[in-house]
Amino acid sequence: MSKKERSAEAREESGPDLVRLHLRVGWWGLLFFLTTGALLEAMHGFKLGFYLDVSNEARRLTWTLAHAHGSLLAILNLVFASTLELVPEWSSASRVAASRCLIGALILLPMGFLLGGIFVHGGDPGLGVLLVPPGAALLFVAVLLAARGAGSRGR
């Protein structure tokens, strides 16, 4: 694919379709993670041992972190959709990169905490927690690009 074709593709991805994508991802993500929060509350209410026992503290913590991070990242996708509308001069390539990073963070961060809590080893989270640092890095890049884009003047 030539540089010109990639540039045209980035322009197409950065318009109203990108706004709709983040609205869909944000609202559906929020519904999903609020539902997981209700399930966590139900496990707490029914005093389920595999969730509440002292030996499962790492599981309880990581699953709570998965719910919290997922909910906040879903809301951040809604904020990002608004930012795309409010800052039309933000460059297309940067918008698309921030979009991909934000969606990647929404997947990796909560998934890392969730998987880390499923397979707990001696009070420590499982290997799934290794997805958290790359997810955090993607979130950092997305926020950095959005902050730069919000201050841009047609770059």
C-alpha cells in the first residue's frame, strides 16, 4: 500500500466512523463492565468462598481492578468520541493511532487483571497479569496523543 493510499485510509477512519466506533465501544464496554461489577457484588452477597476467602484475596483484588479499569476505560472511550468531535483540526494519523491504542488498552488492561485473578498461585496473580503493562503503555500513548491533539492547531 502506497503512502498516499495509507493517508486516504487514515482520513476515512478518522471521521464520523471513528466517533461512532468509540461511542459503540464505550457504551457496550460500560454495559459489560457494569454487569461484571454486579456479578462481583452477587458473589460477595452470596459469600462465595472462591471469591471471598482470605486465601483468595488476590483474586478478589484483581477482579475488582478488572471491573474498575474496564468501566473507566469504557467511559474514556465516550470522552474520546466527544474529543474527536470537538477537535476537528487534530491530525488524522494521530487520531487513528490514539483510537487504536485506547481500544487496545480497553482490552488488555481489564483482561490482564481478569486472567491474573482466574489463575492465582500462592496468593500471587497468574501470568495473565502480564497483559497489564502493555495495556497501561497503550493507555499512556492514547492519552498523550489526545492531549497533544487537543492542543493542536491543524497539525
